Amino acid sequence: MPDTGVRAARTAVPVRRRARFELHPGAWWLWSLGLGTAATRTTNPLLLALLMAVAGYVVAVHRSSAPWARSYTAFAKLAVAVLLIRLAFTAVLGSPVPGTHVLFTLPEIPLPAWAQGIRLGGPVSAEALLFSGYNGLKLAALLVCVGAANALASPAKLLKSLPGALYEAGVAVVVALTFAPHLIADVQRLRAARRLRGRPDRGVRGLFQVGLPVLEGALERSVALAAAMDARGYGRTAEVPAPVRRTTTALTLGGLLGVCAGTYGLLTAEGGVYGMPLLLAGALAALAGLRLGGRRSPRTRYRPAPWGVRAWLVAGSGAAVAALLALAAVRDPGALNPGVVPLAAPALPLWPAAAILLGLLPVLVVPQDRKEPS
């Protein structure tokens, strides 16, 4: 009996220690979404490279050893592939950007008259490739930011933090987001096993021989997940009075319509007066609808993730980067969206670059804990 008490005391210490290092997963997602929003406001390759460097450094500092945390490398490779595919399509299919600096000329394939405006091959200019590279780099930065959120935020903890009204939709989203990390973990495990057996793990042959076990494992996980969800009563709801259901539907739909109308007003010059009030009213109505809708799915949380000062600072740093880049895009659009005609090197605007560096705040405020269990 005394030994049992000693063991319980020893196991309680690491739990309390981990609680001090835990950060709400929603804070990481808000931080990464703020960086992604900032990436949509610019095509300056220097600013986009700085955004990706900030996201990569924070991931390198705070990424744990869990299997889902290894997905950042896959997202980074996907970003590089997207950029290269964008450049390849521009070279083969052409670009609407006029250019005078022809780099090389591809053999052009003549097309019928009904395909006018489309070409295959022909001259490839530096202006066209540069314009395509700027836009491709924006999409690559978005993928890197999403990969950072996947590597830093635990999907299971994120699901526990969702309100009851979004639980079912959150399960679907979390399952979709965890597909890539589990797939990468399976590929790494199978490739390591093939190397130990002296079999090839690269090339076309290795791809085909690794792909089938990965697909089989994904199907087995799907069946096991469906059985576990059914055994735990997934999809079953509590009885809610009809007036509450109608009020919930009205608040949710009205709030979403208000958010859409307010967002449209903010994006247009004529709707700047009513855009922000309508957006705030719609957001409040949607939140009230979600609060009432949570009565259909009563849930309890075991050790809920705390939202403390560090979570506010992390989420606020991402929001600050997005807001400052949006302000810079309005005040100095030429610096954040450099032109390619005439051909010129992009310049690095100083205060937007300093605003992006605010995204490094999680490195300073979140303690490092490399021993988080997977």
C-alpha cells in the first residue's frame, strides 16, 4: 500500500509539470491563421520568405516528438511542389503578363481555331516567370502556415476544446487533418522496415510496394474509428424543445448571413459604413446560436486545455501580424505587391517586415517542453 501511494505521487508530478507547459491548441491555430492571412495581403517574395522563416523557426522550437508533429516537413515539400508546378504551367501554357526579356523558347504546338487564346510552348519571358513565382510563393506560404498549425496543435486537444454544437463537424475536420500525419508516420515506418530488410525504399518500385500497406492501414484505421465512434454514441443527440431549436437555427443562419454581408461591406468602398457593425452583430448572433446548439450534444471535458495569458499573447501576435500587413497593403500597395513590368528587383519594406517579426512572440512567451508525450 505505501508503494502505491509513492508511485501515485511520482506520476502526479509530471502531469502538473506538463500542465504548466501546455498551450491551448486554438491559440496555435489562430496564430498560424494570422500568418496565413498576412501572406494573402502581399506578393513580395522577401516578405513571404520572412513569413515562412518565422513559421519554420517557431515550429523548430516548439514542435514535440508526437507523430502528428512530423507533418510540417510534408507541408513544406508540398509548398515547394506547388511553386514548381506553377512555374512549369506558366512556361508551358504561357502567361497574360507581357514580357520583353525572353529566357528561352519552347517548341510551340499549333492548336485549332476554337482554342484561340491558349498556347502550348513558345517563348518564356522572365516577367511571366517572376509574376507566376510571386503568386505561387503566396500559396506556398499559406501551406507552410497550415503545416505549422498541424505540427504545433494537438488534434485531440483541439477537438476537446470545441463547443458542443461544433463537435460533430469538429470530429470530421480533425480526422481529415490527422490523415496527413498518420500517413507520413506509416510511410516512414514502412520505409525503415524495408531498409532493415535490405529492400529498396525509393523510386517507383519502392513507391508501389510501400503504397499498398499504407492504404491497407488507412482502411483498417477507418473501420476501427467508425466502430469506436459508434460504441461511444457518436451522432446521438439530446431532446431539445422546438422553440429552442428554431431560435438556434434563426440565430445561426442570421449570424452567418450578417458575417457574410459585413465582410462584403468591408471589402467594398460603398459598404465601409455598415460593414463593421453588421459583421460584429452577425458574429455575436452566430456565437449565441452555437451556445444554444450545444444543448443538443451535452459533453464533459476531462482536464480541459486552459486558455491563459500565454494563449492570448500567441493568438494576439498572429492577429497583429495580419492586421499590420492589411494596413500596409492599403497604405503602400506598391511595396507589398511589386510589379514585374518593367523588370526590377523587389525591395524590403521595413515596417511590414518588423510587423512580421511579431510572429516570433511564441518563442519568448511559451516555455519549451521537449518531453511532451506523443
